Amino acid sequence: MHEVIIDSAGQIRTVYSDALAPTLAKLGAVSIARASMVEPGAGGWLADLAAVRGPVLGPFALRAEALAAEVKWLLDAGTPIPTGGK
Amino acid sequence: MSHVATVDVRVTDLEAMKEACAALGLKFMEGQKSYRFYSSGWQDDSPVPDGLFETAEETARVRAMSKADRIKRMNEVLGKCDHAIRVPGAEYEIGLKSRADGSYSVTYDWYGSGGRAILTALGGEKAPKLVQEYANAKLKSEARRYGHIIESEERMADGSIKLRLLAGRY
């Protein structure tokens, strides 16, 4: 499932997905920016959401858990636009 | 390792624009070649707006003209369009003018009483409500074309629209 937000100014934002890329390209000029980093750290995998002024999540035993947690956080936070992004 | 994609929406699809107009209670006037604005024409009492001309360079060039040349140039452009939009209760109209890149500019006169109803209906000088409804219609249309299923559409308290899509083939 993918969430796409059209804000009150008409700008679209979504967590990037290859599946939606061709659709988004039909709407206008697309910009893509990194929202998080998933790296091994003390005690397991960490998801660092500093690029969207978010927390560091984890540690998680599995990388896949960290990836899922970061996506959930992004969606729950309304898909914030990364600092330095448009 | 996620990324966020943003899209600065460009108006290119007249069918989606017609849907947007219907959603806002506006009347799309297909093929109407002029739109009503201040009857005395451009008075040069406000800045030349962004987006009226095809390029930022042309906008800057017009802004740098002498007042007399700028008034002449502006009145060559304003009031002419490829399609128009009527807002109930508004004296003036909105013009859609095609650009070389296939998109349309959205232009209207928001100055004074004649344009106030348009300003209110569109949510601001850059017509955010119209762009938002256009984006919603166009996104759903393209999503269906690529085989995605639109699971839900939610109007949020902050004025945004949230669509949930189930990805199909692509």
C-alpha cells in the first residue's frame, strides 16, 4: 500500500516507490531526497531519520525490521519532506 | 533507506482540469480565447507576476522595461488564453494559456472587487485549490492507467488530500 499526499498548495509528496514513479512523472517535476539512513550500530540495526528532523529508531535485530520501522514512522509523521529537499 | 519524492505539479491535462473545476463548482469554458479582467487593462500598479511568461528570463526582461513598454507588453498578453474558467459570482475569469512545453499557465486578475471571488475560490494568487484538485484528478487518472487501485481518498484537517494506492503492474 502506498500513501500519496497532495498538500493544500497542490504539491505532491510520498515515500518513494519504483511502482509509483511512472505515475508521478506524469504529474510534473519530480524531486527525490533521502529521508533516512539504515546502518548497523550498537546492538543492532538503526534507522536514523535526522534528514526529516526525526528520531533514531532501534536497535533492531534485523535490517528488514529497521526498514519497516522507518517507513511506518514516515507515514505516521505525514511523510515530511527531507531538509534540503523541495 | 527510504526516500521522499515530491512533485511540483504542472497543468497538462484538460480532462483532469475539467474534473478539478467540477469539484470546485467552477465552469470550464473549452476553447474560449479570452478571459475577462480589469476593463482598463494593465495599469502597472502591481508587480509582473511569476509564471505569466514562458521563462523566468522573459519575466525579468518585462520587469526591467520602461513603464510604457511594460504596459504595452502586458496588455498584449493579458486577457488572451486557450481556455477559460468561470467562477460563479466573479466578474473576472481565469485564463489557461498553453506553453511551448505542453503545460498550461493559469492566469487571472485578483486585484480589486472583480477578482476577489476568484481569489477566494482558488485559495490564493497561485490558485492552490485549483492545482490541488487538478493534481488529485490527474493522479487518480494516471494511477488507474498504470494498473494501480485507489483504496481510499481522505480529506485531512490541514487541507491536504491523502490517497492510498495499491500498486498494480507498472
